[in-house]
Amino acid sequence: MLTIANLQKGEKAKILDFPIDTIPLKLIEMGCLPGNEVTLVQTTLFNGPLFLTINGSNIAVRKDTAAQIFIEKL
Amino acid sequence: MSDTVIQVALIGNPNTGKTSLFNHLTGLNQKVGNYPGITVDKKTGTCKLSKTQKATILDLPGTYSLNASSADEKIAIDVLNDPNNENYPDVAVVVTDVEQLKRNLLIFTQVKDLHIPTILVINMADRMKPKGITIDIPQLEADLNTKIVVISSKLQTGISDVKEAILAYKSISTEVCIPAERFKQNTIKNPELLTSLTAAELKKVQHHETVIRYQFINNSLKNSYKIDKEKASDLQTKLDRIFTHKIFGYLIFGLLLLLIFQVIFEWSSVPMEFIDETFGALADWTKATLPAGMFTDLLAEGIIAGLGGIVIFIPQIAFLFLFIAILEESGYMSRVVFLMDKIMRRFGMSGKSVVPLISGAACAIPAIMATRNIESWKERLITILVTPFITCSARLPVYAILIALVIPSERVFWIFNWQGLTLMGLYVIGFAIALLSAYILHKTLKIESKSYFVVEMPKYKVPLFKNVALTVIEKTKTFVFEAGKIILAISIILWVLASVGVNDAFTNADKIVTTSIEENGFNEIQEVSLQNKMIRFEESLKEEASKSNKTLTAQDVNTAIAEKMPEFRQAVIEDEIAALKLENSALGTIGKAIEPAIKPLGYDWKIGIALVSSFAAREVFIGTLATIYSVGSEGDDEEGNTIIAKMQSEVHANSGKKVFTFASGISLLLFYAFAMQCMSTLAIVKRETNGWKWPMIQLIGMTIIAYVAGLIAFQFLK
């Protein structure tokens, strides 16, 4: 299955699911919930954090977190 | 009409302009304290709502929810959940950003569910038109069952409406948004769940709760909140394409830092010179005006000198915090955090460590306090431990004086000179050792702590002057009061130690020196000192003559010198007495006691005294040397007695060799670069890490590194 880490810069997707145990609650509170739209805005060198737009908010998360959020490309 | 004060709690997500509203409501009537037992700033202020009614406003930390997953959130819960809490509000004001209304309403629903009258403030109304946002306020007020105020903290509109809404808080419904039955379990209603459930269970409950709250929010906004997507401007996206670019992003950040430091040095040199001269003049005036004696000496040489040593750093510190505040307010700093995270992680830190590390270049105290937003304890601890390696303002005067002493001022290449390059090298070396020790700590510290990183990238905006100014005042105050009280205390203690004798040589110093000189005449070193005084006098004569266009014959000069001769001889004798007194004072005894330990580094007992006093705060080094070299020699001639000249002519008592050579100078520079010589920082580290363990490890580790570096430098270069 695809995760946010598989997205290319500029691509949009719909969030499907994620493991509740390991995803920071803060991310959930910021609107990272199944059904919401996510866009990959910017990446960094050496596999650094990803710059995402989720639910209208700009959020940076580390790649290991992003790799746990399953998506469906739009 | 009532004469009781309304208690208001200000709540909201970060970056919603909550602090701007707080600043508008309270102005300068605010104070920052601490919640008992924890290191979260408690900001309160008073606001005049009407002629007769005042309100106390508590600015709760900016949080995304009340889910108690951070210290900030726990504070908010403690205050809002317990009617007996001294800060329990009569009315809550939830601040939201019109562009992020959906996400910002999450915490609103949580607060309202606590049966507290909750006013919803929708901020940044000025952004509605450009973004194509329309809100049907009466409809939304009905759906959320509360009072809504639309404001713009940028244009300062709607502030008085907020005050009116607070005044009328009793008319606001205290009904909940979401009936408790809709949740399986609810941590807002039943806070005991926060402690009784396991972490995994709790997270499930809170996740479920968040989903239901978002359903409610989506329903409430459906009818009233409209956004015309085509109007959404893409300036923000364009800015991000440049500022977070894989290559340009780093380049821009590097250039920005360079520019900032350049400007700080340029801007602060004038006020610093002014402060230096003012305090010098004040000390001289005190000595000249007040009757001579112990008290006058203490005032002039202990207290005024100590205060001057604190005030002189204010320009540099304030300017650096000005720039940091602008970068944070504009939203740029979050991009830096994003860019630097991966690099910092290699060294066991977080992207969020960048702010403390940069602040460390001003003063480690506010810098260490700025680590509070790093979620992972291990990353935060490492940042706290290595921040004092960054070259802070207090090291600069020490560097400046030592560099002027031992590094030639010749130019190399085109624009560089050795002195400037050395200073830059010291900055680099401080930063390098910070990273290196962070790496070692990262590999050796066995601390399990969840490292997660979720950073909101706020919109870019023009910083509000009021917010920037208040931040700068706040941080500078932290330095002045936290560091200042210790520096002042140490200055006084030092003066006392230098003025208390331990044996007969101290009490009879006058007699001993006078007799010895009467019997044996001046020794070699004293002759040199006398010669120097004559040469300097001759120079000043010539300078004066050239200024007033007079011709000066050799005859004139000789007559003038001969006239002054008894004065010079007396000055040499007085210096000798002062030196003998100091050698036999309590301070001198301490310096001599540690001399064997520091001899391998090339230092004598006088430097030993300065090192000991520096353990209170680095910059005391200069003050101590000033004390050591000038206590007793009153009536300074204009430039002859500057510390540098004194240090230059300083020789080892037994060998007559110069004390400050290239080798001992470099050794001292490295020692000051690495040593933990700041009691105020240790005190803050103790507070932030909740015990003496980490500050002690930091003190011992840094001192060892400093000693070894100094030792190696001296032994190789001598």
C-alpha cells in the first residue's frame, strides 16, 4: 500500500488509515484523519522531514512518521 | 457595575495571534512568572474593560488541544478543569485564525464542553477578502451556541468588541457543544482517565474523541464558512518554494545568519562604548565626590563596576533577540527548523535545537529556556548540555582583550587581519565542539524517549512591532535579572576578598615596600615601569603640542619630565604596595593555591584569581584583572593604565619573563571557549533538568575539555 512517503513533490492524496499507537496525537489533532486531503509540498536533502499540507494546514513531519500513513493518490 | 475583577483565560493554537491579542489587551501591564513546580511561563496581565471594571487576563500556552500530551496542555487542563484553581476563569476566550478555523475550533469545543462561558475570537479578519473567505456569523454563533468576535490584531480592529464581550460574559451560554453521551469515553469530562488508562488506551480514546469533534466542527462550518478557492493567493507557496528549497534554502539561511551577526556587531559597538565610558566616569565621580574609605571603594570598584559588567551586554543581547524575534514572528524560523532537522538529528538534536543554539550566541540563559518546545527529552537534554559551548556575549570582551594582547594586527589576504580571523575561528571552534559533544552524547546517553517531530509551518507575515518589542524586552530582562544578580554578588565578594588581608605583609605593605626601596633603590622591573611612565608622558606631551600647533624642544620635554619625576616614583611605589597587598589578600591566597594546577597551562597566580572568579561568570575575568592591576593605584594617567598595557608589561615574578605570550594567550582563549564558567547558566540548567545531576556533569565535562585544550595548546606552542 502507498504511504505519504511514496508521494512525489506536488502530488495530492487522500488519507486512508494509520496506526493509532505510533502516530503523534498532535498530528491527529491538526487534522490528519482518514478522508482528509494531503499534499506533499517540499522535501529536504538526505531524506529529511517532509513539508505537507493536511486539511489546509502546513505541517512538517519526519519521513518515518509519513511512511506510516496510508494514502490513496488523487 | 462590580468592583470584583473578571478572570479571563486566553486559549488557542499557536500562530493564531493569541499573544498579539494579549499584548493589545494588556499593553505593558503584563508579567511573566512560573507555574509552581514546572518550567512553563505563566503570562498574566490586567486590562481595563470599562471605567469601573478590570479583568485579569491569563495567557495560557498555545496548544492544539486539551489532550494533556505536553506540559503546556497539562497546565491548561489544570486551570480549566478545577473551579478551585486560583486561575480558574469566569470566561474563556479562544483565539482562532480565520484561515485555519476548522483546526482551531478543536480546542474551542473542548473548552466549551467544560461548561465555561467561551467567547470565540476569529482573528486575521484582514485576510478574509484576499483569501475569498466569507463567514455567516449569526449562523455560526447559533451553531456553536456562543458569542463570536471578529478581529484583526494586525489592523487593531475589534479589540474593543472583545472587551465588550468579556464584560457581558454572564449572558453567554454554558451549554456543551457535544453531549457527553456521544463519546464512549471522554477525557475532557473525566480527567481521571488521563492517569487511569494505559498510554495506548488513552490514545485510542483521544483519537476517537478527536474524530467526533471534527465531525461536529465540519457540520457547524458547513452552512456558514465559505471559501472561494480561486482567490487563494499563492504568494505563500512561492515564498516556500524559495525559502525551503533544497539548496537555496540553506544558502539563504547561511547568508541571513552572517548578515545578522555583522549587523549586531556594527550596531552594538556604539552603545557599548557609551555604557563603558558612562560607568567608568560614574566610578571616577563616586571616588572623587564621596569621602575616601571602605564604603566608597566598595561602591566604585565593586558595585558600579559589577553593574557596568552586566549593562554592557544589553545591546548585543537585545539586538540578537530582536532578529530572532523577527524571524520567529515572520514565520521563517519554522522553515529553518524544517531545513535543519535532519542535520541536527545526526547529532542527537532536533531541528528545533537551531533556535536555542543561535540564541546561545547572545546568552545561554534564555537559550536554554528556549529548548522547552523540543518534544523529545533526549534531544532537549543534549541541546541544553551543548548550548553553553556557543560563543556568548560574555566571552567576547575576554576574547577581545586576549586577542589584542597576543595576536598581531597584521593584514592577511585583502580584507582579513589575524585578529579578526582568530575571533571568527573561536566562534567556529565553539560551534564545532558543541556539535562534537552532542554527537558523543547522542551515542552514549541511554535515554529512551519518543522522538517525534510535528511542526506547523505558519503563514509568512510581516512581524508586528509590538510583539517583537515585547519579546525582546522579556528575553533581555531574563538575562539582566537571572545573570545580573549573580554577577553583581560575585563582583562584591571579589572586591571583599581582595581587600581582606591574611597576614602581616598585607597590613604593613606600605612600610615593607618603602623600606626596601629606600635601602636598595628600584629593582630592574620597577625601573622598566618607571621608564614606561616617562615614555608615555613624553608621548602625551608631544601629542598635546601637535594638537595646539606648538613646537616642543628637547629641553622642554626634559624639564617637564624632571618636574614630574617625584610623582612617577611615587606611582611606582604605590603600584608595588598594591601588588604586595593583593598578593597577601584572601584572593591572592586562593590564586596562589591553585597556581600549581594551572602552571602547565602557562598561567600565573594572578590569572588563577581571574579564572576562579570567572567560574561565576566569564566576563568577570576583565573586571578581576582590572581589580588585580589597579586596586590601590588611584589617580590613573589617561591611557597608561589601560588593562592591555598593564597586562603587556606583566612579568613572572621569579623569571622576569612575560606572562602573556602567544602560547599562554592561545591557551587562555581555548580555556575560555570551552569552560563552563557561568554560575547563572548552571542555575538555569538545574531548573530545566530538575536536579543537580546534569549541571554537574556539564560543569565537570566542560572544565576537563577546557583544561586539556589549554594544556595541549600551551605545551605545543611555548
